Amino acid sequence: MKKDIGMNIVQAENQRTVPGELHLEIAGSSPAQSALVPAPEPLRPLAPLPGQQPSLRRRLRLGLALLVAGIGGLVGLAWWWGTPGPPPIRYKMALVDRGPISAFVTATGTVNPVISVQVGSQVSGKIKTLFADFNSVVTQGQVIAQIDPAIFQARVEQAKATLRNARGSLVKAQTALAQRKLELDRMTVLRRQEFVAQADLDLAKTNFRDAEAQVEVIHAQVDQAQAALSNAELDLGYTTIYSPVNGIVVSRNVDVGQTVAATLQTPTLFVIAQDLTRMQVDANVSESDIGGVAEGKEASFTVDAYPKEPFTGTVTQVRNAPISIQNVVTYDVVIEVNNRDLKLKPGMTANVSIVTARKDEALRVPNAALRFKPAGTPMEKKKTDVWTLDDQGRPQAVSVKIGIADAQFTEVLEGPIRPGDSVIVGLEASEGKDQKNLPPGFGMGPQMR
């Protein structure tokens, strides 16, 4: 206790000393024993205790973290406040109205003449002369080709000689028959007078009958020779080719000097179209579409030569004979077309559209309305829906029964929709939206506006 009081007194005295001097006293000594020691430099403030340093660092870190969190919160709040929300969904609408609808069946076909005649040759030989060429206008009975007639002329002369020979033999046989008739009459008279034997009379009768038979044989030979002559003359006549109809030569398949052989089948020399002002289109209609095609239906088609000029015609025949190519069955539909200006050429390919059904005042909706489905809506094949907006602007399905359709509209047979109602046909998309995030070359297709 006394030591503590002494130390406090010493510290108090040291505080009253002159700065720069250090008074040191030993506890328990007297004041006379204390000594004054001069200090070489001013006293420095005492360093903080080691236990206090970690607490200050924690406070600094905590304050810095709070400052950063506050700044981040302010930035996030500003970004949230300045960023607009997702845009509302906007639907593209279309009106339900009344108007014409025509259902079509499409097919491809070939333009052909209504009547085309293939002119051939019934005899074999070498083409000597041609009197018609491509696009030649010919008349019935006009000579259009000539086959070398020399060999056929020789056959005619030979047949004539054979006929003359047969006729000479006939005269000879008739003379022999007359001789045998005289002998028979003489033997008959002599036998009555019993100047000759019965055997001589029988022999005379036999010779007479033999002469009659020979005359009949010679008559047959004459007829045969006559027929051979007629055949040879007919073949000679076939060497001249005539036009069987009035028309235009569409095709010529032979040249002068070419040999045609008519042994197994008749070779085709010319193809003559009787009247090119009346043409027909032979269209191949699929078996799935043939049910709506009937005689009298209207049809239109285009050809590559005149892509922007449609031609019209009428279905005149639906042939029942099926045409099967690689298990695809089609039927030939004949369409008559007026070709007064001769623009259509035989063999042109026609893209045909046949009207199977037509209504002038049908309740119709755009085809896009039947294809629209909101996201997440399941597909139902047995049900046909169109979508409208309710009072709150939300899409709602409306069930309808549809009829015929064309490229733009579909007929509505039953359903709660009426003319003037609006149906959804798609989503409105702002131009250029989300295009910046797409790679180059994407997003360049048409957009619905």
C-alpha cells in the first residue's frame, strides 16, 4: 500500500518536470536519492494496445461493405425503375365477311389436238418423193408422199401375165370339153345301134366329166390370177400416200431415200392435226381429287409460254381407265379449249385448275385464322376452332364447322361467329424487335405487321 502511494507521488512530480527531462525515482527511496536524467528527444505518444487493432479493422470492413451494398441497391433500384416491363401481347385481327369462294383441284396435263391422224404406209419400200413437210396445210386426198413404185409395177405386170396364161388354159380346157362332148354323143348313138361296146360308152362319159372338171380348175386359176393382179395393183396404189383428212402436218418422221418396212406394224410417216383451232388438255388428276371433277366443270390453265395469260375450258370427259405410275394412280380428264389465235401448240405442258365447287355469298374466314393456336394449346384434329378476344382482351376458342376453301378463305357452315366479327390471325410483332440478338443472315424473312 505504501509502495503504491510512493509511485503515484513520483509520477505526479515527473509530470511537473520540465519537458525534455526525465526524473527517475526508485520506489521506496527518499526524494533526496532521486536523480534527474536529461532525455535525448521528446516523448512519443503511447502505441495502442495489441488487443485493440483487430476490432478497428472489422469496423472498417463492415462500414465498407455496407457502403458498397447501399450503392448497389441504389443502382439496382434505378435500373429497375428505368427498365420498361415486358410489352403486352398484341394480336393481328381480321374480319369475318361474306364473299365468293371457289374450290379448285390442281393437276398437270398436255395440250393435244382434238383429232390427230397418224398417216402410215401399208407397203415396204424406199421413199421416193415427199410432197408435205412440217406445218404444211393439206387437204383430204392430197398426195403427201411417194414410195418407189418400180418393184410394185413389175409385180403388176407379172400378175397380168399369169392371168393371161390362166385364161389361155381355160380356152384350151373348154375346147377339150367340147371334144369330149362330141365323143360322148357319138358313143351314145353307136351304143344304141350296138356298134360299140358298153365300155367304150362308159369311157366317153368319164372323159367328158374329166374335161368338165378341168374347165372348173382352169376357171379357178383364172380367178386366182385375177386376184393376184388386183393385189399387185393395190400395192402399187399404196405406194402413193394420200392425206386422209384436212389439217396441218404436225410431225414428219421420214426423209427422201429412207426405207420403210411394213412387215410387223405400219410405220408412221406423218401426224396430221385435223383442226388446231380446237385443242384439248389431257390432265392427270390424282385419285384423291377425282371425286369432285365431273363433266361440265369449268377449268383454267396456264402454259410456260404465256405464264401471265390464263386459258379457260370445260371438262368434256372423265375417263375411267386408271393410269398407274410407281403406285400413283391418276385419271385422264379431257378439257376442251378454244384456240382460235393458235397460241397453244401441241405438246405444251399445262398447269390446270379445275373448279370443283363455288359459292358467291359464303360466310368466310381467312385461312390464317384456322392455323392460329395460342402458345401451349394442344392440337385437336377432330375439332376446328377459330380464336377471338373476350371482353378482357384474352383469346378464347370458338368451334366452327367448315366447308369449301380456296387459297385465301374458308367457308364457315356452322358456328357462333357472324359477319363483322373479328378473329385472330396472328401476333403483332414490332419491326426490328430482337433482330439485334440474331446472328448475321437470320431474321430477314417476312414479318406479320
